[in-house]
Amino acid sequence: MVICMWVPARIGHTSFKKMTTIFHYHAADTAKLEDAILRAHAQGHKRVVLDLDRVDDLGTAELRGLITLLRRSRQAGGEIVLRTTKGEVIRALRLTALDRLFPVEDRAEAAA
């Protein structure tokens, strides 16, 4: 699955820019994505958005990886927001109640 990571264009601002890093994410790659998120937090970007629109399916291993990322992000004083418009991904987040752990926004909400 492919995940794009977004951080605020400037610290303290609400407009976001896409980071150059696009992750071809598999559960085994959680450490790489975690490192990128923690680096963003260390640079002052406390809110990181993971764009899941290029994700076709969230399996058990990927969902477990997202939980790990959220826990590590919160330990570092940060926040992870999931962004998606894909019905399959939204359903998976709802079925597993991860939509209660993660803030989830769609592109229309993000543009507002």
C-alpha cells in the first residue's frame, strides 16, 4: 500500500504540504514510516497527516502498524491524522473502531 505523508507548510500553520517521501508501505516497513513521523515531530511538526487514498485495503498487519505509529507519535507529543476518501478504507477503520483512535478527515474537510 502507498501512504503519502503531509506536514504543515510552516510550523503553527493549518495549510499542509506534501512531504517528498511517499511510502510503499507494508507492515514490515512500519519502522521506516515511524522514523519519518518522529523526525517531523522533532522538527516541530506535531500534526502529521497520512493520506491513505492510494491504499486499496487495510489488512490486520497494516492496522496493527497504524496503531503502533499512533502510540509512538503520541509518546513524542505528536498527532497522526488519517486522510482518505476511499470507502473500503473508511469501512475498515470503522469496523475496527480505529476511527475513534485516529482523527479521520476526507479531502473536503481538509480543504475547509
